[in-house]
Amino acid sequence: MEIMKKSILLLNVLIISLFFFSCETEEVIINEANNVENENSISKKKITFDLIDLLGNTEFNTNVINTLSNNHTPGIKLSELLEKNTFISDKKAYSSLKNIVDQADERLKSKELPDQIEIPELWLQKPNSKSINYDNLLISYAPEGDEESWTNIEAYTLDKQKVYLDIKEIPNVPVLVIETKGYETLKAEVDYMNKQLQSAGLQNNRFSPNKMDLSPSSKSNNGLETTKLDKIKLNNDEEPWISGAAEIYAITSGIKNANNEAEVKIIPMYYLDYDGTTYYPNQIMLFWDDYKYQAANIQLFEKDDNYNYKQLVTIIVDGIFQIVGTVYGQPWVNVLGQVAGAILQAMPDEWYTNNDDYVDSLYTIQKNKTYTNHVGARGNATVSLSPLFISSN
């Protein structure tokens, strides 16, 4: 008996030791991965000084200001800006910037997708005044780390002098902001995440030529039954101005078959730039052929730069698969709520202390039903939705 007690004690010690070794090893791996990410990150400070060198050219300076002032999207890719101003391609700073955007493009085309996607782009923060003096233009970028740790914002004058700006107060001078994880990056990330959801079996590939039913009797040949987003407004969350336009995306979820398997899509909402503003996107959110039942969920999030797109899609997949096997035979309406709940529960805890990360949930949106000024479960989003039938050609 005494020998058995000692054996059990030794076994417990061994298990505990292996547990801590596993945790420490995992922590080392995560730290090493983070270090690799930081080493491979695009230097916004280098872009800053290269841009300042080029902005000394009056024609380039004017072109940049005019382009960004009249731009209808939150930002413009740095590569596009360079392509429009090849007359200064003989400058060293131009070659330096071209090299940065080319490397970013190559990483995106690589078979081995990078752990983080970065696409350099620019946007213009204008002061709240009628007359703007662009001679006082500053170049800046968002600080590293969590917003709560920011104390000020580093910026540079056109003669490369460093100045510091307030986090909350919009400056009284124009600021050219460099972004590497904004509007363009979100587009690339969403495309990847949807492909991963398809690979995991959580998303159909209905529009793929080899998966579509093209027979005359196919339902899709008669047209598409959808629900579109007519209007949306988010509450003001007092975000730092340097963060610029929000990168909002929706996760739609429903039940796709009699086995209660989940169907999940990620839909970017590029137009949804600022809280406190009403938008009229006319955007299709739900394709009802995706679901077996006539109800689905729409959940809104803002992209969190502390989590790369590979981590995020893994979090979503793992969270949903944790409930698979426990829902077979349950009423589908119960499962619908559990799928949405699984997505929320899988998200990092800190997302629920920051309005930017988890925005709101619209549960059990029904087919063929109109929703006018419908408020989300969190009270942060107010939407109007309506059914839309799209006839085939």
C-alpha cells in the first residue's frame, strides 16, 4: 500500500512537471513568434522619413494632398500613390518606398502566407477648421501596443523635427497618417479567413464553378433570396483619432443542414468608418440558400491588430467545433443561438472591455422579415434590414 501511495505521488509530480514544462515551452514559442513578427514588420518610421524627402518636391506634395483630400475610401495604398507619381522615380526615397511596397506584395503572393498581413497605405487627418495650411503638414502613425498604454502620438514636421500630439484631441494642423493594417489589409485578411472557413467545413463554396448546381431545376437559377442591410449606425466609442476609420466586419452564422452543422461567413464592411454616423450601404448580408432554416445571426466586430488573421480564424473554428457533437438532435433554433454564443465565447476576454473589438450581435434575423431601426443585443448598433430577391438573368 505504501509503495502504491509513493508511486501515485511520483506520478502526480511527473504530470505537474510536464504541465509546467508544456506551459513554459508554449510561452517561449509564442514569444519567439512575436519577435519574428516584429522583426518582419514594416517600419512606419522609415516610410515617414522617405515620404518627407519626397514631399519636398512641390508637385508631389500637391498631388498627395489632392489625392487624399478627394479620396472616397478611408485610405489609399502607398503603391498606388507611387504609380501615380513616377516622375520622381529617380529619387532615392522613391526607390526605398517602392522596395517596401514590393516586398509587402511579394509576401502576400507567397504560397506560405505570412503570420501578419501588412499593406502600406496613407490617409489624411484634417483639422476642424475651414482654412487649412498644408505648410504645417505633419507625418505620423499610430503608436505600438494597446491603446490604453499610449501616452502621446509621435509625429514629424516636414523638416524632420519630432513633435508629440494628444491622443484624444484632433490636432489643429493637417496630419498625413501612415497605416499598415487598415482598409486594404482587412480586405486581404477577410479573403483568407473565408477560405480557411471553407477548408474547415464551416462554409459552403456555392459560387465556385465546380460546386454550383447549374441544372435547369436548380433553385439558384430562379434567383437569390437575400437579406440586405439598408441602414446602420454605431454609437460613439471615443476612439483615438490616429486610429482613423474603423475596420468593421460581420460574422454571419446559421444552420446549414439537418445535422445542425454551422455555416459561417466573414463579411467586410468597408464603408463603416466612424461611429455616430448613419450609413446606407444597401449591402447583402445573408444569402438564404446557405441555410436550411429561415433564421441566422449577424455579429459585428472591429479588427484588433493584436490578433493576426490566422489566430482569429483558428479561434472561430475551434470555438464552433467545441459545440459540435453536443448539438445533434437538439431543436435547430437552440443550436442557432449556441453557434453565435460559441463565436463570442471563443473571442479573447479583453475584447469585451473595449467597444472597438466586439461591437454588437443581431440574433435570429429571419428570412422575408423587415427590421426597422432594430437595436442589437448590446445596444451599440442600430440597423434596418429588408428582404431582397435577386432574379437570375
